[in-house]
Amino acid sequence: MNEMRYDWLGDRWVIFAPNRLLRPDNYQALTHRRSIQVNPATSDQQRCPFCLGSEDQTPSATLTLQTANETPDHWSVRVVPNKFPAFDAPEEFCFNPQQGCPSASSNALFMRKQTRGGHEVIIEAPFHVQSITQLPNDHAALIFEAYQQRLTYWRSVHSMRYAVVFKNNGSDAGASLVHAHSQLICTDFLPSDVLKTQKRTLEYLKTHGRCYVCDILREELLVGHRIVSETESFVALCPFASRLPYSVSILPKQHQSAFEECSLNQLQELASLVQQTLLAIELQHPDAAYNYVLQTAPLDAHDPAAFHWRLKILPRLIKVAGFEWSSDCYINTVLPEKAAKDLARHVPTSTPGPKVSLLAQASISPKSSHIQESK
């Protein structure tokens, strides 16, 4: 059973989940196999629990989606409960009003409580790929549809307050499996940074009568110095005060509080822009790991006029070191204006068709792509 402990001075909860040490680690195994000259691609695919035919190695699916051209017995995107969850599922949470939570503590200096929420894995393809840039656009759009459906589900679960979708791509970004996947975590509390953001956006709305992000977007689109790419509904830009080099935020141009409000056409458009942006990062920095984080409106009470959802892409090009850890103040070595200019050079001039992957459109040979090498 996992638990959370409260850091009073930092005003944050820390999650303790020792069971996550049991996760398989492709990257550690990959280093060992290379040292003994075993074909890493073949070995990975033989052992991969996310590939088609290995469904018995994961919990039963909570959602499966198929592209229009997929055969009935095959899936395209599959969502399963995480086998090594950071949070205990709501139905596993036992609370006796007379006895209280067995893992809770009333000691103000050492507060603890049981974790409660959801932790799911979105398996993004039935075959062994590392990046969604290797997928046709209609397949990539299904990944975002899966996000939408599962976020909608968790929004309906009683007492859930916060949900986030995230991807760890590469060992330096925290990934343990090479096969393309992302995760969803849902909790019964709002993390302190989310509360802080919620408070500041509400203050801005009360003071100015407008959404802070909408005002930022208006100015960014007017000036254009930090724009990477844009579509009819979305814009990808390098934020003015990025904490990490080559960070990109993707936002809807029109105000939307929750990602779940996107239409199916918008999901396909968003998927294409995410593919373009990730491919630009992969071309600019072929060996870089990255995270992306989809931040939708909190699941509990919030002012929809104040919150503007976003998807943040965070390349792991530098190590967070002593000064950052001591101060929570980051040193970025690349101005966002330069980062945007560098990335924009790699953006395709036209949106790929539904059956063409961006990797193929960019004419990258498998041997020159870090995607293939890291298998």
C-alpha cells in the first residue's frame, strides 16, 4: 500500500510508492545487451509487454481504439491500469468512519495518508515504436482521443480532484520501457503548484476581466518571435520564461478550460501539430529524451474562464543541478527566441495525410534516426 507524506515547509505532498521499483527497465537491459553484442531491437520486441500478442502481460484494458483500416482482431491504442501504480485505485481504498484511515496520521509534524486515485498506461501502438512521429496522423489522433475518453471518465469519479496525462520518452526522461506509451494519473488532492497556478489565474481574471493565457497568446501571435508552428485552432510556442532549453507549449487559440472540450477534428489537428513539434525536436537534438505533460482543468470546482489547458513539451537537454534544487530557480542556456527559430526550420510546410507518418515525410533513414537506434 502506497502512502503520501506532507512536507510542511515546502507545502507539498511527497508520494512513496516502493512497488514502482519492480518495473521492468528496457534501458538498463539495453546497456547490458549492447555490452555483450546482442541485437537490441530483436531482444526488446521479444520481451515487450506492450506489443500485440503480449496482452496477457498487462492488466485488462479499460479502453481499446482502432483506426478505420485496422482489422477487427487488432487494436491500435490500448489503455490499461498501471501494473505498478503510484496511487491506489478508489475501490481499493477502505475507510471506516469510526476507525479512520489506517495509514493516516494526526501528528501535525508527520502527516501521512494513503494514496488514492488512478494510474493508467496508454499503449500508443501495437507494434514496437518509440515515437508517435513514426505513426500515421490518424493513428496519432486516436492517442489523443484515448486521453480525452479516460480524462472524461476520471472526471466522473467521485472525489477525484486532479488528473494529468504525461509521456516520458527516453531514459533521461524517466521512461522504463522503450515501446511508445504515455500515462494518466488521477488524485483526490490538488498538488501545491496546481493550487498556486489556479490562484494566480483567478487573480488575473478578477483584475483584468480576461484569461491570462489568452492575453499571452494574443501578444505572442502579434510579435511572432517565439512561434514554432500554428494551425487553425492551435499554436506551438517557446514560452517567454522557459525553464528548460527548447521547451514548447501547445495551446488552443480560442479559450478552452478543459482538453476534453476538443472536437474530434481538433484532436486530429492537435495530433498533427504535436507530431510536427516532436519531430522538430528529434531532428534538432537527435539523442534527446523528453517529457510532455497535458494539463487540463482540475476535476473539482474551478472557474472555467480562468483556466486555459495546455500541452507542455520538455526536452531533457541539461541536468537540473545544485542551484536549481536549492532555489527552484532555473538557469536556461538557450533563449526561447533562438529555440523557436531553430525548431521552426524543421516544421513541415504542409500537414501530412492521414496515412503518412512524419518520420517518413522527413525522409529519415532508420539508421540515422535515434528512434531506431534506441530500440
